[in-house]
Amino acid sequence: MRNRIQGMVIGFLAALILGSFIVPAIAAANYRQITALYDGIKVVVNGEMLDANDASYREPFMVGGVTMVPARIIGAMLFDGVTSWDDDTKTLYLGSMTGNTNRTYKLSELKYTTLPYYTSHKDEARDSTDTFRKDCLVRNSESLASNKYIDYSLNGQFSRFEALYFLQYDSRNTKADGTLKIWGDGVLLYTFEGMTAGTPPIPVSLDIKSVQSLRIGFEGGSGSSVPGVGLGEVKLYP
């Protein structure tokens, strides 16, 4: 069955799924119009139906009798969820990333749990020093302190994790404080307490060799509210 699915990968891959019946497809840096049929196609991976209500889910569609499924789903079916997109070279990677040691990876390229409220991936975010940081995971401020956790599937594919932990610009004068914690396979690898007004961006560098699952937690500090914080310049090295 696995070999049969692998033989169908080329027919399944789709770069983007848009919410209309006429969608643009990118090929050789040109736009072309295609007619896509959305017919309530369901996807079952290893006996488990994917949740169409999940924020990361994209509905499959048909073009010219060929079923198009997002690459993230193909990654889950064949390569334990490992998919990655290199925008510089316009290259989609499926399976092991260790063969490509010349590039790094962003958190948003990995398979992850649904992001909790007040957290999001952003291409860039402004820190308290008025500097824009790229490739960010941000947690916005809340009036009531609460803890937010996101789990990422690494599948032992990476050796190092590097980032800058920063206070967001809108929280630069905050009186609140926050705590960052990072776990690898349930073991606490890093913690920083007291991110508040006046705290400069903090470099984070972790050995994540053989780590299967990485958890990032933004926790409430000593007060009743939580400042806007973020991890920027995130890089995962194969």
C-alpha cells in the first residue's frame, strides 16, 4: 500500500489551495488559471480521518480528474509529517532534511499543534528596540496571565535551535513580565523568567540532536497580565 501511495505522489502534490473554484497556479513564475472542483474530498491518514475544522487543514480538490492534496498531508502520509518549503529556490522538500545542510528551517515549516489564542507565526515582528525580527513566533499581551504551549514535530531531523527571545514593541513599557520555557521530548531545555520593560532581546541556542518533539511555552509571570513577547530570527539546523 505504501509503494502504491508513493507512486501517486506526483499526481497529489499541490502548492496552494484557495477558497474558490477558479484558482491561480504558479508555474515557471507565471500565473495560469485552472478550474478546480471542490467535492467534499476527505483524507484518511493511517486509518485516521483528518479534521477539516483544524486551522492548518486545506481541502483537497480535483483538476482534470486528478486529486490534488496539500504537500503537508503527503508529508504526514509518507514521511512522518516532514515537509518544508524553500522560497529562495522554490523547492519543496519531503522526508529527511539532513541531506540539505545549506539551509535552515522556520517553525512554521514544521508540523505543529493548533496555535492557541494570542499566538501566531509571523514573517516579521517589531521588538522593544524598534527592530524588525524575521521568522517569528509571537504571543500577544493578555490582561489575564495564562500559559500558551505549542508542540512541534522534529522527528530527530535537527541538531540546533537558535532564536532571539524579545519583548514586542507595543509592550516596551509594560509592567508585566513573562516566562519562556522550551522542552525537548518532555525534558526542560531552556527557561528565561522576567521578560519585561527594559529587557533586551535574549539569544537562545539549544542542542536538539535526536529530539522528536519540541514544546515552546509562553507562561504568565508574577503579575495578573502578560506582555507581548516573541521568538524571532528562529533557525533550526539539520
